[in-house]
Amino acid sequence: MSDSQPIYVAGRWEESPLELISIAPGTGEEIGRTFRATAEQLERATAAAVTAFESTRRLASFERSAALRRIAEGIAREREELGTSLAREAGKPLADALVEVDRTSFLFRHAAEEAERIRGELVPLDLIASSRGKFAITRRVPLGPVAGISPFNVPLSLAAHKLAPAIASGDTIVLKPDSRVALTLLHLARLIDEAGLPEGAVSVLPMDIEVGDSLVTDPRFKLLSFTGSARVGWDMRARAGSKNVVLELGGDGAVIVAADADLDLVVPRLLVGSFKYAGQICISVQRVFAHRSLADELQRRLVEGAEALRVGPPLEQGVDLGPMISDAAAARTLELVDEAVAAGARLLTGGTRDGAYVRPTVLTGVPGGVRLAREEAFAPVVVVEPFDELSEAIARVNASDYGLQAGVFTSDLATLWEAFDDLEVGGVVIGDVPTYRIDHMPYGGVKDSGMGREGIRYAIEHMTELRSLIITPRS
């Protein structure tokens, strides 16, 4: 056990009786070892978060900002090491892993700036005669200890979307990362530890589900921020009690390609949106609705592009797709594809796997009743279907239980506004795929895709509460 990476419990590095082995997707190679937290360690982390909150809520803006800048600088300094760890644990091509590291550094740096911009306002109250001379001052105050649960697929950035705004707000946080990427997140924890926050302000604890469930039900946490599947997220919401809840859940990303779209622009972006990180992104493109005048040519080009993508080990140069996170995830993907084909869908390319490696897959004519038409694939699979009228395409996008983001390729202003008015999603991306996200924009979904918004400023609003001071002048 002496060679295992300790976990970060209330500002201290500890081992536990529960050793955790990190395994590389696709090869089964052992990457390293760490630990799962025990219930007792989680309890100490939770109690420490409550105690430390009395210190963090009193930190000045410049102190919170300085700590966040130190974390951002540490991430940038250790970029290569973090990127390699991320590529190995998550099976993400190294080039994509390094982009994620850079985004995470930006995210903490931007949080440092937002920590300096948490403001209130002056509210005049003399709108009726009895309130003559009265006014109010508002300010945002830290909410309290935050429980964060982050996934495997974009592990650094999505964890940072919980850690950074909590620190910026003056809150404390206990983070449960996905155990499959624990070593990468503990590396980030070390950089946070070096930033000089009060002891207990942050804990990073890989945990079994049974232990981590306390993050959902414990009333000492004032906010639960969860990123993951819709089924799990809404179950958590039902059991979270009175705490605030932010859910960033799944999607079946839709794209509308209007009649005026430029396929020279559309197809390269669809290849990225559909197959980046083997489709294991909640805003990955899963459904493409192309105007009938373009549909055949789009399908042809998309198939040609998909077949040219290189699938291979994530640390090799030039790899476009690495493995899926597990053999089981790859097997489920082929089940969805085979079920759709058996029901009458036409497989245009792909539909095969080698262990955890799945070839980029394109289908058309998928019947509405099959799982691929109703569930999040979370895989390198995209379905292309023709449409005749824009209202028809919008209705087909909205027929989904999900509503995270949608992309629309058009140069027509009327099409843009109709899509923005009528698409039932959290964000409409014009001229690009729904896979687009920059970390300071408001991000989140409707329907089964979640509630609340991330993006540093918007997350800070969830992690603080508005307090009013009503002032009556002397008579």
C-alpha cells in the first residue's frame, strides 16, 4: 500500500483499508493505485467542511482570487503530466486531454476574476408614500458546504466546474470524482492543497456509491451539484431534502442542417461533434436532421469522413478516437445499433468493435420505438434523417425527453429565430454543433437533461444566496 496515492481528506493526505486500482480503458493495464474513502473519512471531511466554512465565508475577495490563480498556475505548470494521466485513465486521445487541461486552467483563472465581481445592488424602496426615504442594499453571501459529484468523461473540467465556483463563492466542498479517474483528480487536489486555503475547505474522495450517498442525503450540505446520467440525477433530486440541487445530466444532441447550410463547414464539425472522445460527451451529436435537398450528400460525406478517422491507443500520435471507458460500454453500444438495424434502420458505416474500441457509426432510417431513438447513446454513433420543413425538424428534436443543447446550421435570420424560439433546449448553437461549450457561458438543460446552470458566474449564483439590508433613515 505504500506505493498508492493517498486521498485528500479535509486538508490531509490519508490512506484507507479500501485500495482502488486504476485500470487503463482498452488494455486493462494497471496505471496506479489509490484508495476509496471510508464512511468515517467522509464524516470527518463533512464535519471539517462545516467548520472550515466559518473561515472560508470570511475570506476577502482578493484572498479567494489569489488561491484560484495559484491553482490555475499549477495546472498550467504541470500540463503535460496532467494530460498524460488524463489520457491514460479516461482513454482520451492525448491531444484532447491536453486541451482539457488547458480549459481547466482557464476555468480556475476565470473563477479568480469572478471572485472579484460578486456584487450586490442598491434598491430604492420609496415606490409608495409609506416607504419615503427607505432603500435596501443587497449582497450575495456564501451558501455553505457543497457536495460535488463528477463523472469520468471530462473529469478535470467537470470537477473544476464544481470546485472553482465553490472556492470563488467562499463555500467549502467535498468532491466525489468517478473512481475510474481518481488519480487525475487527486493530482488536481494536490494543486488545490498547495493554494493555501483553510484546512478542510476542500476534500477529494473517491468513494463507493453506498458511502457517497451521504453527499445526497446529509442536510449539512447546502447544495448538491451532480453531473451524470438522468436516471441517477433525478433520483438524487428526489432524496436531497431541502438542499439546493444543480443537475447537469444527459442528452441526445440534435443538429438541424437547413437548406442553405454549407456542407464544407457542416461535415467537419459533425465529425468532431459525433465522434470526439468516442461520443462519450453529454452534448455529443446523436441526431442529425438534414434538409432533404442536402441529406444524401451529407450522408455520403459523413460516412467518408467517419471511415477516415483513426481509432487507436490514446497516447499514440494522430489518434482521433480512443477506447470507450469499458468493454461493457462498447458492448451496450453495439446492442443499440444491432437493435435499430433489426428494426429496419440502415447501417451506413461502423457498427463493429474490438474490445472497448468502437468504429465510428452512422445510421439512417432508425424507427422511433427503438432505444437508439429514445435513449442517450453516449457513444460514437450518429443517426442522420431527412426533413422537408423546419417546423418538422424542430418537432422531431423536441420529441425527445432530453433538452440540453441543439445545433443549427443556417445563415437565414428567420430560421435562426424560429429555432431559438421553438427548440426546447438549454442552449441553441447557431453555425456549429451542440458539442460546443466554453466554460464561462451559461450551460445546462431542460426536461430530463437537468436543472440549474453551470458556467462560473451562473454557478456562483447557485452557490450563494441573496441577503438584503433594509435601511430606514432617521426621521
